[in-house]
Amino acid sequence: MPEKETIERAQEDAREGKAPTTQAGEFVREEIHHVREGKHGVKNTKQAIAIGLSKARKAGVKLPSPPKGTASSQKENRKHRSTRQNRPSAKRSLARKQVLKRQSRLAASHRALSKQARSAARSRTRSGRSQAARKAAHPQLLPFSQVNVDASRMRVSYRDLRLALPALVGRLLSREAPPCENVLLVYA
């Protein structure tokens, strides 16, 4: 079961209009932390990512189904085939936990994660990598109505202001907006 904070962070990402993969990243991050804390181990980094994505799907993140031929897809197929939804036996659950406990924690190290990221990037085309970098450099703009204002001090976070500024300028320059005497922006 994912932690409450992880679910809240994923829901916040969804409200901000971020991609389902970004929302699922919160669950993967949590799983990496579980491995680092020693809650359980994993065979390799891909397994930790797969566990996180599986948790994200169960939590309702609209991710595509896992690739065919993987253990995750076989598990999902079994779930759809069965007519009765029985609880897994306690012996089987305990055995799975014990197997994960025996696995290594090295798969969640910085070096292993870096190696996984490089190999995943290698499978993309050059234009695909370039497009992903461009998308990361230009985050999605916030509608001005979603900007969080600290009412006690009348301050707006720099990140929110940076993302909402184009919408604010667009609203001020549109003919529908009432004329403004003066607009004062203060960076805290």
C-alpha cells in the first residue's frame, strides 16, 4: 500500500495537469526509498521501477499496460482472467516478502539508477531524446487561477509565479480584462 503523502503528491501532479508518467514517478520514488531504507531489496533497478508502476496503476494513475512478455503483464493477465477475486494466501504473501528481503539493496544506489537512466535513454532515438529535453526545459504553464498565494503575507512562490506569468500577462493584454491602473510584482 502506498504511503498517504505519495498519493497526495501524485494527485497534486494530476491537478497541475502533469503527465501520468510524472504522477507514477512519485510511486517509483517511494519504492526506491523503501529499498534504500532496507524495507526490502530488489533483483535489479528495473524491478524497483516495475513495483512502483504497479502501485501507481493500483492507485488509479492512467498508465499504459506493461510491455508484453514481462512478469508484470503476465500478472495483469492472470488478474483479468480470474472470475473470483480471492485474497492471496498468507503463506504466499509471506514467501514473497521473504524473497524480497533476501535481495540486494544495490539496485537503488545512485550508480545503479544512473546506469538504468543511461540505458533507457540509449533505447530512444536522438530526436526523441532531444524532444524530451526540450519538454523538460519548458514546463507546462499554470492557469492563473491555480497560483497558490500565501494570504498571510500576500506572497506567491517564485515557481508558481514563473509558470503563471504568461497567463497573467495574456489576461492583462486581452481586451476582455478590465483596464488596470498599475500592476506591482514583488519577488520574495
